[in-house]
Amino acid sequence: MNKINTDVNYRTMAGNARLVMLGESSHNPAIYKFEAIKALKELKKVGFTYFAMEMLPRSMQDKVELYQRTGSGFNFIQQYFTEYWARGYLVPQAYGELVKAAREVGLKIIALDLTLEEMDAIDASCGFDYAEAKKCFDSHTVRNLVWAQNINAILNQSNQNRVVAYMHRWHAVRAAGYQEGLDTLVKVGGVSTIRFIDFIGGTACYSQRSCKGYSDEKVELKRQYFYREGFPFKSAVKSYQVHLPENGI
């Protein structure tokens, strides 16, 4: 892999991009959400205007906008995370803090995803074999298509609009041969200045006393905070990885 840089600077990684995708290598570590808060604060200062989020369904956009306008209704959003995104200890709360931070820095929050009911209906009509043979689109692909359409609509409204989007890494880039990533789908919509930043390492806790390190680095790097250019899998855009220290909770 490329040389590590211990001066983790999101403005440098973003460059002139109009879309920066922040990808979680796993939903389990709460620390990724807090690192995303740092990224939002830095990127807002250089002109980013929107924050789009996988973890909120489009059906909740009115609730999100109410919270954005008035500061009221956050409990409804937090309850959604608690019910559907309990991927580890403090994870639902960390997603909630990410939404709060986006509002506090002045980014307009966009709920990207389909509902679970919509996903189930799509997969019921498009089984794995048919999806793999590209005879239909499974829910993963439909989600990416909907997200890309939404992001492109925002970016095409004004040249001043810039989006930070938060999601699992396998939505940002191709998850399988039949599951195109946003790195290519957004380009099809006419936006070519895109960056992908992948969060790796860190610690995931499943209770107050049960935690697991998520770093795949050698021993001397496991506890270091750094970034490097590149992504170990296929990506259609310029990509980076930010490594969180394995002892960071």
C-alpha cells in the first residue's frame, strides 16, 4: 500500500470534489461515526453544503427537515437508529451524534435509503440468481441507483452544492460484478469530481466489556492514526483510507 501520512486532513483528501463519500468498512465500530463528525467539521469550512446518509430512509425526510429547522423531533430519529442500527455498543447513539453534528455545522441533511419494506419487496421479486445474471436489480443495486439519482439532483441544482455522503464502503464502490457502486453511478449522472474515503481499523464494542480490534495492519501500525492514498479493491474514483487506532473508543 501507499505511504502513510499521520496528518489526517480531510480538506486535502477532498480536493476539488463535489461529492465526498465516507465509507465504513463495517457498521460495527462507533468510532467511525465520530471520525465522520471530524470530517464534516473540516469539509463544511471548505464549502460543502449537504450531508447525505445511508442510515436514514427517504420516508423520514420530513422528520429530518423538522429537526433541521426547529431542533425538535430528534428523539424520533434517535429511536430509528436504536431500533434498526444497533450494530454494536454505542453505535445507535453515535449515528445520532453524527446527525446532530451535521445540523450544528450547517449542512443540510438528506435521508438516502429505502425502507426495509421496500427492500424486502424488491428482493422478493428479484432472487439472487437472477440478480447475479443481471436479469433484474436486487435491493442493493436499486438502493445505489436511488441514492445516485438523489445526489446527482442535488449537485445539478447548483454548481455551489457539494455533498458529503456517509455509507458502508460496498455502496460507495462495486460490491459484486452485478452491484455497481456510487463511484460509477454518480459519474453517469454527470458529476466526475468524486472522492472516496474509507474508514478502517478502530475498535468495535458489543458491550461495555466486550470489544474487538478491527485493524488489519501490522502490530506497529495498529495503534496509529493515519491516512494513505489508495483502496485495496476496485474503485472508479480517487480513494483514500483513514486508519483509526485500534485502542480508540
